[in-house]
Amino acid sequence: MSDHGHRDHNEPESGPALRVKAIESLLVEKGVVDAAALDAIVDHYENKVGPRIGARVVARAWVDPKFRRRLLKNAIPAIAELGIPSGPEGEYLTVVENTPEVHNLIVCTLCSCYPWPVLGLPPVWYKSFAYRSRAVSDPRGVLREFGVELDPRVEIRVWDSSAELRYMALPMRPAGTEKLSEDELAALVTRDAMIGTAVVKYPPAAVARAHAQD
Amino acid sequence: MSDHGHRDHNEPESGPALRVKAIESLLVEKGVVDAAALDAIVDHYENKVGPRIGARVVARAWVDPKFRRRLLKNAIPAIAELGIPSGPEGEYLTVVENTPEVHNLIVCTLCSCYPWPVLGLPPVWYKSFAYRSRAVSDPRGVLREFGVELDPRVEIRVWDSSAELRYMALPMRPAGTEKLSEDELAALVTRDAMIGTAVVKYPPAAVARAHAQD
Amino acid sequence: MNGIHDMGGMHGFGPIPRETNEPVFHAAWERRMFAIVLAAFGARIFNVDEFRRAIERIPAADYLRSSYYERWMRALSALLQEKNIASAEEIEAALRLTASGGAAGSHEARQAARRPSAEQPASPAGAARPRAKRRIPVRFKIGERVIARNLNVEQHIRLPRYARGRRGVIRHDWGVFILPDKHAHGGDIELCHCYSVEFDGRELWGDEHPAGESVLIDLWEPYLKSATAKRGAASSSGQRRTTKRSVQNKRRVKS
Amino acid sequence: MNGIHDMGGMHGFGPIPRETNEPVFHAAWERRMFAIVLAAFGARIFNVDEFRRAIERIPAADYLRSSYYERWMRALSALLQEKNIASAEEIEAALRLTASGGAAGSHEARQAARRPSAEQPASPAGAARPRAKRRIPVRFKIGERVIARNLNVEQHIRLPRYARGRRGVIRHDWGVFILPDKHAHGGDIELCHCYSVEFDGRELWGDEHPAGESVLIDLWEPYLKSATAKRGAASSSGQRRTTKRSVQNKRRVKS
């Protein structure tokens, strides 16, 4: 398919690379943008935000029922308690809870809206035409493609982020994790679980495989 | 736009040209198709059918009210009276009449179905994405693009050829043509007038221009 | 299939490209492509519904950047493989041979040597079948109000998206045709009535759409439900009537 | 705009492409492209609705064959011209200069010389506006049944096609946001309530769709009409109520 996200990987001076460089030069020259500010933006989104932030939120919600309640009611002040600032594409964050009865799945069919402050920038698959087109009309098929087979009795709610609201799923805490610390819990939480295309597993698949080989 | 119909004009050995030649060789070799039969098909559609056939039908309908009635009721036997055979993409032809109250427009939004036996193969514009997409939702805008400005009171009926029925519009006979012969009338009828994107003019635009320069 | 081919109502394709003194074909290969596909219909390698499905299956990005006969070429290649007429490897091998001049000239030579002898127009797509007298149940009558069903199948279907869920009126009963849905997948022949259904422009495009416009779409009976029937209940107006109308087995039947 | 960007419910895009250990950016130019657009938001050159509109205006064939950040690049180029920041000629001249090495190295040099000094995260898109207390009329209440209007405007709109004409239920009232429609065309700021509307899967995709699925879509009030009101008549349930709910002027306002 042509909705790849990285046609120009390893082609440093390809068409887009040159054109973006030209546009940057032009805008810097005109004083519209500042190169140092661009560096700061890149640094922020490449190094400072990412799904580890969302995972911290999830772990806290798992260990602290009152926090969980506050988070589900109004996510922005709740994540602020953890020192997590809001920001572009996340000013109006809503956290939706996965339960044994309801599974939530996040998508943006019209573009690729995504909760940047808690999950960072979206992966290529989230921006793909395949996901954008099918998440709303065939969510169970999509989940199956991700290896998630839900009980047919579980209701699926798909959130199409068509406005300024941004969504994050609060995955279910897996059984057997009662003795784990908050940090250990956070380490279990994957990006996909917070989009709704995965469930959190314990022990994680890699660990389970290693044990199986013992 | 990318829905041009002739990317390979004047590029005889381009990608498609080579590939089609290869497929033809393969199918002839396998005995699936016969080269002489292909030549006959090309000859038929390039030289024997075309909008002049439809124009003959229109002219006859203009001069013979009984024929017109038969044509509008059941087009296939009516055109057979004129020695016009049916054929692929025209076995189920329906002729729809333009009147001072109703203007008909023919399209095929899903592909490019067209009444081959009476109009030949469709022009590029009929197959274009622009026409296929807009004819049903903005027929007046489309007509304006073709230079046809209808009275706002005229009702527009768009025929989307989604099944095996094929449509041809019977345009209105222009005023001042009472003394013209059937052949002269047929010469006035354009392909676009039988699709519904033109009206028949008398004198024809070219003649009118020539007179204006006298 | 909700594909890019289902273009009715889309925006953004720019002005309609018009050409003066347009030729029937714009390149020699278009002529041959057209003829090969018609000959393949004649040879009953695939039916027209399968051919349309194959065109719809072209990935959207390729569909949009291909010309009309390029789409035919892609669809034909796919069908030759699907029908085990020629494998992808065979096609590529033939392409290499042609590119290297192996078959070059042969086509022109054949063309020069042979003149079409048949005066009859080629009728390769399997001309109209004889009409059979048969009683086929008919569900809707002229003037009846119907709703185009909201069908979103991944398979071939000839019910445009812009009409789905919209209310219209039966204007003509065209008789009995082969339902394209299964037929496009090499499946059974299912015969049913096909109607011309008129939809008001405002029903299709919203209340703010100008009045005085309608679209007539040819829709097979299974694409429609009664607009007067109560939801979920079989209605009296929706009950099946058997007509004496002659069955017009109008569509190409695989032999 | 009924464009290719409005993909919900389309078929034929193949399997979902997944990548293990995916980097945030896949090429150096993607990094810069992302940052330039965010900086341009920060500089209030255009608002996010204008940016989305510019992406939607990319011709469908180009949209489909471009990667995500290539679409950003095309949209940015269009907006720079539209906003008279840089003409097409200037951009092409800069491109020629860059290609000839005129500016080559300068970006890397700058990057090496400067380290980001700000510890604060860049907030270039104009962070949340202070919430204003204002009475804004609200039309629908939680639990009310609504119909997504069948709007087919050529302008920007954030009402997906797959929901148009479908019945849903108001689940949340998110407060007041800028309506994107006019705002995307540089027009007036119109504030109105935005709701989360839940649509049953069978309502969206037809009676044969599996049960137990729903889609929640965030829709601005003008995209909705009451499902209980009589056609053409203002209903009691549709009458406007004024709430004391704080106005959350949530969307980026052009200064």
C-alpha cells in the first residue's frame, strides 16, 4: 500500500528532504520561524513526550482508585497532579475505561488526531489509511489483526476524534500484578493498550516466552 | 488532475504499450483470443459506431412523431427500424426526452457505462473523475461548465447508469429548423447533446460565427 | 465494496477535462487493450461483473493515477491470474520477451497481413440472451416509496454509497436481471427485478441542496426495502407479487 | 468537503502496516517538517482548521501516494502562498538554491551550534485559552436522540460522511468550541457546543452489521438536528436552553 510513513528513509537528499530544507531556510530568512525554536520542538516531541507518560498515568490509576475516579471524570487536572503538563493535541483529554464489558478503541478517520501530551506522536499504523478506514466499520477485525480476540459479548466503543477532544484508553489491569510496584506496573503498559489495539499482559509476552524456554 | 485518458500519447513503447502487447501475444499464443477478431473489434468501435448513429435516431424522432413515441417507449425495436443493431453496452437502451420542463443528464458514477451502439465509446470527460463525482451532486454546476445555463425552473433528472440499462438523451429540436432535411437535422446533433451536457443549437455555433463576420 | 470507484458526490477532482476533436483511442495500445477485453468477454473467461470487481480492487492510489485503459489492463491482468489463464510469472516473462523485441513487429505484421473479413459487428461480450417467459416474484410497484438499504459489504455491489439509507420512489421496473453481487465473485446466478428509483436531490444531499433536481439510479430489488413498512415487520405493500411479465434474462450468463 | 481524507468505512486499503521499534520520526526531514508546522501555528500564520483544510485539498491521487509528513509539506506550501508568506516562485527558488548546495550544511551547522535552551515544552500551537464565563445557548441535552445532518458542502467540515443522516444519542456535552467550518477558511469565529454522539454500529453500517458495536463522534451543534422533532418544525426538545456552563473557548483563536 502507498500509505507508508517513511518513503525517504535513508534517502537524505530526496525530494521532500530538499524541499523541507528549502522551506525552512526561507522561513528562517523571513523571520517567521526561529531555528532554535524548531530544535526545541523536535527535542520535546522526540525525547520528552511519549507513551511512557501515559503508562505512568495508567499505573497510578491502577493503584489509586480515587485518582482513577478523578482521571475518568476530568483527565487534565488529574494528570497535572502527576506533573504532566497539557499541550497541543491534548488540551481536552478524556480517558475512557476498558472493563470486562466494554472495550474502547481510539481513531481519527478524518486525519490522525492523537493525544500528544500523554502518548507522544502517533505511530505510522495509527495514521495509515487501513486503520483510519476500518477502525469504525470493522473494529473486531482490526483488533484481530492486532492479535486481540475479544469475547463476542464485550461491547466495543470506537471514539472517532473528529473535534478537539483527544482520547486515551485506560486498559484493564492484568491479574497477578497485585504485588508489583507502580513503576513495574507502568512498565507493562504498552502504547497500543492505551489506543485500544492491545490488552496489557502479565507476565509480558517476552518474559513468558523466556520462562517457557527455562 | 490525474484522470487524464491518454498519458501515453506519442509514447509508443511506454509501460502500458509494452504490457498490452505482451498480454496480447500471450493470449494469442494460448489460443484464448484471435488477432483477427481483435482487429475486427477495433475496426467496429473505431470506424463503425459513434455519435452519428445516435444523431440519426434523434433526427428521425424530430421529424416523425410516431417514431418518437415508439423510441421513448421501447428504444431497441425503434432503432432496429433504422437498421441500427443493438450490441454490448446497449442491449437495454432507454431514450429519455428533454423538454422545456425537464432536462436529462446521463452519467455512470461507479465506472463509465455508456450506450456504445448509439454513441460509440465515451469521451475522456465522461470517464473523468470530475464528471463521475459531480454530475449527481452538482448537475447545474456541471452544465454551466459545459456552457449550458438552464432556466432555474427546469427540473434536472440525472440518470446514474448503475445497472445494465443504458441511456441516451433526446435533445430538444431547436427553433428555425422546420425546413431542414432529416440529414441536415442529424448534422446538428452533437454527442454531448445526447448525453445531456449540451443543447442543440441552430444555426450551429460555427455557422453563427461565420455569419457574424460577414 | 466501499471503494474509490464509488465517486458520486465527491469533491476535489477539479474541472472536467474536455478535449476537442477527441479520437476514439488515444494510443495504439488502448485499441488493443479494448479489443482484448471484449474478446475475453466473448471467450467467456470472465463476466462483466467480475471485470468491474477487478477494476474496483485496484488499490485506490493506483486507481486514481491510472488512465481508463490502464485500469482495464490492471483488471485484466488480475483476472487472467485468478482464472488460471496466465500466471503472474508468465505475464512478466511475456513482458520481458516483448521488451527485448522478441515479439516486436509481429503484431504490426499480423495487422498488415489480415484485414477484418467479418462485415458483422463484433459482438464479443455475448449479445443479449433470448428472453425467457418465467414468473419471477416482484416486490415493488411503480410509484411505491422505498429506501435504499445501507449495505456496506466488502464484496462487489452496485448500490452507490450516496444513495444508501435514502428514500426514493420506484419509477420503472426494468424486468429481471442477474444480481451482480455474487456473480462478480464467480458465484451463482441470482435473478431479480431491477428498478429505476428516483431520489430527490435534497434527500441525497441535504435540505440546503437546491430544489428541482433528482437522480434516478438503477437498483436491484435486494438493495431496496419498503419505506412504508414498519421497521422490522413485513409490510403489506412489501409482499411479493408474482407477475406475468416476461423474464428478461438480460445479463450475460456464463455458459 | 467530501474528499478522500474522509475514509471512515472505506474498504481496500489492505492490512494495517505495523512496525516494531518504530522511531518517532523516520527521516531527518520529517523532524524539521513537524517542527516548522508547529512553529507556524505558534506564529499564528494559520490555524489548525486551515491546516486541516489545506491537507484535504491535496488532490486525491497525491494524497494517497504521499506519506503523512509529505501531506504536511504540501499543505504548508499551499498555506504559505495563500497567506502571502512566500510565493510559489520563492519556494521554487529556495529549492533550487538548496539543491545546488547554496544552503547545504547551514542547517546542520545551526543544529550543532545551538542546543535547545528552553526547558519548557514548546507550546507552539497556542495553548489552551483561559476559560471564559459566558452564557452560550445549548440545544441538546445528554441522552437526547439526534440525527447527524446530511451536509455535503464543498468547504471544510468535520462531520464524517459515514455518519450523515444517521441517528445517534448525545452522550457528552464537551462545552463550547470554535466551529471549524468558517474558521478553516479564515472566516469568523463561531462558538458553539460540541457533543459526543453515540451511533449504533447497525445504524451506521446496516442491519446486517454485528451487534455490540458503537462509534462515538464529536460533533458540533450545527451538524445535528433533533430526531424527535417533526420534520420541518421546531420541536420542544429542540428549543434552545441557556446554560450556566462555563464557556470553554477551547480552540485556538486567531489573535
